Amino acid sequence: MTVTRTASFALAAVLVAALCPSPVFGQAPADAYFEFLMARRLEGNGNDAAAFAALGRAAAADRTSSEIRAEIAAFQLRQDKLTEAAKAANEALAIDPSNIEAHRVLGLVSTANADDAFERRQGAQAMAMARDAITHLEKVAPSPSADITLHYALGRLYLRIGEGEKAVQAFTRVLTQNPNSVQGRMSLAQAYAATDNLKGAIGVLEEIVGDEPRIAATLAQYQEQAGLFRDAAESYTIALMVTPTSRELKFRRVATLINAKEFATAAALAEEARSAHPDDLRFPRMRARAFIEGGEPERAVAVLEGAARTFAKDLSTQFALADLYTTLKRPADAERTMRQVLVADPANVDVMNYLGYMLAEQGEHLDEAISLVRRALQADPENPSYLDSLGWAYFRKGKFEDAQKYLVPAAEKLPGNAVIQVHLGDTLARRNRWPEAIAAWRKALEGDGEIDRPAIERKIQDAQRRLNR
């Protein structure tokens, strides 16, 4: 059986270890002990075939020795013969269930098997293998012979099964044995993050980022999660010193600067990145966002209009420009933009839905809006956004029964979407179904927040007064 790439670290120390601690043979026959020592010497000289033959003679000379069988298991493991290693280790445990070396071998073999199963997405089987590996390795962990490889393997397994606190303990032992282990620190940070201890994750990486700038990108991600946006931007800057052409790092740095409200710096760095990567339209969009949030919407319009002209087929840019026009109360420009896109790509259902919903919001060309969204639904009948758009177009046309027909399934599919819940509540209210309308509006208040909360609260109060009359 071949060890997978993910298991290679766990087995690396086994493959390069000098010699295992000498076993205690007690009253073992002299021939067995002689052959055992001979096997060690032969393997050390690179004569693996002769070493294995000597181990076989040792086992034959002393059929009651668990240590010899555990050594055979360890030898097979060093040869990357996992099936044979597991067989020998089980034979050792059948003689002595407490044999540490046998448990070590079985633990590492099960770790390799678990890694392979996880890679193959064999969920239940992988979890069972991981727990089996942990059972064996935990028997070895308290012993003086437990090395960094074993603790690292245990930590990885604990993360696999969701035991974050135990993973923290295992990786802490890794760093106790080797404080300079970059991989150990990365893994400990991951374990801290798994326990929602972002401060711990950040702290363990901050200790070495000056000497190991390769970890700066990972540190920045944890800082972002913790809301430390300025710190994250600084870490992304360090990471870019290592990989100065990384578009993703440049994008993340601009995003964190926007979140840190450093809008001018974000806009400048977005333009710098756009110049270096003119085909990556994320950067003009991010520059426009920096201008918008920095209170300069007209500069944002100029940026997006330029990008939209150059890349007329890029939908994300066209949508961003239309959204900006809508925000600036320029509905005619928003509609024009979407109609131009639809002319260029008449089969694009997302554009049909976008334009249809836009027209419904404006209360204009409602028959066209309904027709557009119906065409989109023909391509994707269960799409909740399309269902909401059609329902809202019918609402604006005054056909409340038809509106409810589409808004109910949309709200069921996206219960956390506040806007859809508002649409459904408004429709039910028009049909005098006040208790259901109140329920929908309350769901909207518990949703994603993209609503006028005071207005919804007033609707609920008015509906309750109607019910109490």
C-alpha cells in the first residue's frame, strides 16, 4: 500500500529515524536477541533484505516476544509496507496488549489510511479510521518515546474529528519539542482557530512572522476574521514581499483597507494592482467601492464606466455599474446599462432577471418585467431570486394572488433573505392576511438586515392594531 501525500509528514520521521529504543527481552533466547541486533546492524548498513531475514529468524527463535514482532512492524513501516506493518503490530499486541511500539505503528498506519479515506471523501469510513488511529497513538503519547511526529499526527487527527482543544494540546507539545517548527505553529494556529480562539491563533504566528514572512498571509486571514483590519493589511503587505505578483493577496489587502476605512489608500493600491493586472476587473470594482464608501460616488462612476466600456461583456462590472446608478437615483442610466448588456447577450437569464426586477422596482413596463423574469424562470424554475422578482412584478401590477404564488416558495427557499420576506409580508397584507403578514415581516427583521427596520416595525404595529379592532 502506498502512503498518500497527506500522510508523508506523519511517516517522515519514522523513515529517517536512526534506531528505535532497544526493546526489553527479559529471558528471551540468546539466538533471538543476537538476530535482533544483527537486523539492526544490517538495516543501518542499508541491507534491508538481510535485516528482514534476521528479524524473521529472531521471531522464529522466540515465538513469545512481542518486542520482536513490534520491531518487524516498525521495519515494515519504514519500508512503506503498511499492510504488513499492521499485521505484525497486531501480532505483537496479541502477545502483549500494552506494547508501545506496536501501538505506535498501528496508529501511524491508521493515520495514513485515514488520510487516504478523507482524500477520497469517504466520510464515515475516514472518521472511523481516524478514531482508530487516535486510540493507538494516545497510548503512546504519554511515554518518553513519543516524538514530534506522533504528536503532530495526533493533532491532525484531532482536527479531523473536530476535537480542537485536544489538537491545541498536541501541537503545543510539538512546539515544546521544536519551537522553530513553522508547520507546527501553523497547525497550532489552525487548532486555536478551530476553538474560536483567534487571539491565540494570531499570537502564535506573530511570534515568528518577522523571521518567517511566508506565514504572513495566513496570519492576515486570522486577523481579518478577528476584525483587526489594519493589522491584516500590514500582514498582507509582508506576504506580498514574498510573492509580489499575487493577485489574490493584492485583492485581500485592498478589501481589508476598505474594511479598515482607509479608503484613499485602498483606492490607490487598487489602481496600482489594476495597472499590474489590467485583465483583472476585481481591482477597478474595488477601487470604485473605496470611492463609494469614502463619499466620492462620482469618482466611482467614472471608474466603473471606464471598465464597463473596455469590458462590455463582463457582467459583474455591468451589474456593479447598474447598482451604483440605482444608488445615485439614476434609474434611466441603470436601465440603459442593463438593456445594452441584454442586447449583447440576449440569452442571459441573470440579466433578464436583473432588468425585470429593476423595472418592477421602478413600477414601469411591468408587462415587460413579467415577461423577462418568466423567460429566466423557464431556464431555472426553482431559482428563489427569480421567483421573488416575478412575485414582486405581479405585486407592483396589483395582482396580489399571483404575487403570493411566487413569493411563498421564494421565501421558503431563502428564509433568511429579509427583502423577500418583506415582499411576502406586503403581499399578504394586501390580501388582508394579517397574521401571516406579521410573521413574514418578523422573519424579515431576523434576516440579513438589508431592509428599513423602522418601516417594517411600523407595518407590524399597524397590522396588530387591525387585528385588535
